[in-house]
Amino acid sequence: MERVDPSALRWLIGVELTNYRKQAGASQAEVGKALKISGGMVAHFEVGRHLPSPQQIDVMLTHYGAPRYDIDRLSYLAGRADKSSWLARWNDVIPDWLRTYIGLEGLASHVVTYAPLVLNALTQTREYSAGVTAPSSRVRPDQEERLVNLRMERQERVLADENPLHLTMILEESVLSRPIGGLEVMRGQLRHLLELGERDNIEIRVLPTAIGRHDGLEGQFSLLHFRDAEDNLQAQSVVYVEIPDDAIYIQEQRQVSQYTRNADQLTEVALSPAESATAIRTRLAAFE
């Protein structure tokens, strides 16, 4: 199930164009001269404010010395940005920084997320999601139900029968014990996690508190990978780090590689999927 958001695609294309330009050592003014536009417009392309045409992408990447494969790949992504956004009806509910992430999530093929405090939105039951949302100083009471509905709609990608989003959720053991929404809600949530863990596209890994220090202690993050299963075209991976009322998007590939290594190391010290299911059942039995 495809979730195309043009603004997220423009942002993703802009990240790649910026990286290619910096690698080539070219200035925005220089690139603008090659395109016969202003350097300011090149800057707009790079922050995703405007979308370059396939011809402009060809000129830019050729100027940067990029291989033909990458030129075709970004031109293909630009073509997908012409579609209307499924997020339009949520514009009054979600801030721009979160909309960008949800748009990227809709384009991703695999999301690896570290959850130290609460479960990732893609794995929440409706009742647990409502418990996370209310009461909250960050959410208006009249928007609580709509935010929950948005999370439920986002989950359609991981639950799809055809080309589903692959999700790896690494969570702290303590998350299983935090009774968000109350004990009955947590019982339903833990049963839901067990059901999700049986799906081929979802991997749930529990980090035992007993292991002590590990590489995720700096805070929650999500690592998004992009690959089109049908066309075998991909974009560079992005890291998303949420902070109070804002988010940080990490695009520099050296830093992204470090987060990738951290995720791999967390997976190594976490319980296996089978062991994690046992840990969830144990916690469920305690609640019951």
C-alpha cells in the first residue's frame, strides 16, 4: 500500500541533490548558472520548497558527475511527486516537522526504530494510542481522536498483504511494564504485539534492563530505508530524531551510517524475536 506525499518526496530529493552538490564541491550559484536560474532557486530545490523538473535534475547531476543510474533514479522519484497527498486532510492536526516524517514513512521500505519510553505508533492499539495522546500538553483535546485515527491509518502499510512496510522495533523491557491507559488496555496491547510479531514483515526485539548500558541510551530514533520493490530504485537512508515540539532529520551519510551501526548493535544485544515474544507473554501473564 503506497502512501505518497509530494512534500516528503520533494524533501527527500532535495537532500540527495544537496549531498551530490557538496560532494562535487559546487556552489548553488554555479549550479544556478548551469540551469539558467538563480542560486536561490537551487536552494529552494535543496530544501524541498520547489521540485526541479527531470530535465533540471539531469543537468544538475550531470554537472556533479553523478552516474546515469542516479540521474534516472532521482528523475523517477520526481515523477512520483506529482501525485496528490493522502495527508492533506490532516494538515490542521500535525505540525510540518511531523508531517515530513509521516510522509517519509509512507515512502520507506523498512523502518528500524528504537522505543525507550512508549511503543512505536505503527504497533499501538487504538486504546493504547489514546492513552499516549491524552492528557497531553502538546495535543489539543479536540484533536486527540483525529491523531489516534491518523496513527491507525498509518498502520495500514505494515498490515498490508501486498508490499507491506517492513518494521523492526527495538524496545526497552520497561515499556512493556508501563501501564499506559490502564491494565486492561495494556493486556490488549501486549496481545496485539504478539500478533504483530507473527507477521513476516514485523520484527519485535526486547532489550532486557539487565544488560545495562547500550548504544541506544542517547535517545529514541527511527532509521528509514527506501527501496522501491517493483522498480528496484532507492533513495539514501534518513534518520529521524524527535525532540519536544520539533524533530531533527539526519541526512549526512556518515552520521546515518553511525546510526545504522547503533541499530545493528542494539539488535545484537536484544532478545531474539522468539525470546522477545516469551518476554511479552511473561509480562502479559503478570498483568492478568
